Amino acid sequence: MSKKPDLIFVAQVSAAVGLQGEFKLLSFMEDPFSVLEYSPLLNDKGEPALVITKAREHKGTLVVKAEDVPDRTAADKIKGLKLYIDRADLPEAEEGEYYITDLIGMKAYDADGNEVGRVMNVDNFGAGDLLDIKPMEGASFYLLFTDENVPEVDLEAKRIVVDLTGI
């Protein structure tokens, strides 16, 4: 019996392009083309979903062709498909680098050890990674993910230390 994969959301099928089965692929990898290193891409059940056969960059987005997507009609049918890879297939993160999936759900503490809240998501609107932190009480807030604001990340304990003095 094989182990169920630990799925990481890496891409999503967008709009069809032309009539030959090409479509836009939104890659959520740091280097968008690196999603092409994983084949097949998996569906949300961990089953093979898409094998990309060709890719090109067009106006800042990936346009791809995949097996079993022969025409526009087939491309339209998979629009919105979320694609995953198995966490075990990712290389180890380098020192001081983290996979977003590892940060989500971590408890956040201040320098005195008081629990501040929990990391709900990591967003990036173009100016850097932002931790979406849900505090113990009140509305969520964003904290720029820098060494100054987040001096400690403990992946094993699933906790981070945050400095909120600038907020």
C-alpha cells in the first residue's frame, strides 16, 4: 500500500488559448517555469491529472499544451483545475527559506513567549511576502515576512516569533 501524498498546490488551469488545446497555466512557484519539472501534475486526490508536453511564455504568463487536451473544447473543460505535487518531490528548502505550506497553521508568539495568533495564509501582492495572522481576538492582520518582523521560525515546533513593535 503506497503512502498518501502530502499535496502542495502549485498551479491552476486558466483560460484556453487558440483552437489547438493550449491554455494558460497560473504557476504559484517562485520560478513559474519550475512547475514544468513535475510530471504528472496531480489533482486534489493525488491522482495524475495533467502531463504538460509544451510550454512557452506569453505576456508574462505560461501557455502550455498537455496530453489528452487536443483542442479548445477540452481546454475549456479543465478550466479552473487545481494542480498539485507531492511534498516529497520538493527539494529541501535552503537555510532561511521556507515553503509557504510549512508556515500556514503555525502559531505566532511575541518575544516574551505570549501567543499572538496563528498564520492563516501567506500572500504576496508584489512587494514581498505577507503573513496573514489571525490573532487570539479581533481581525486578522498582515505582517511583512522579514527577518526583523519574524526573527525566529521553528519548523519542527510549528511556531514563529514575531516582533509587532512597528505595528
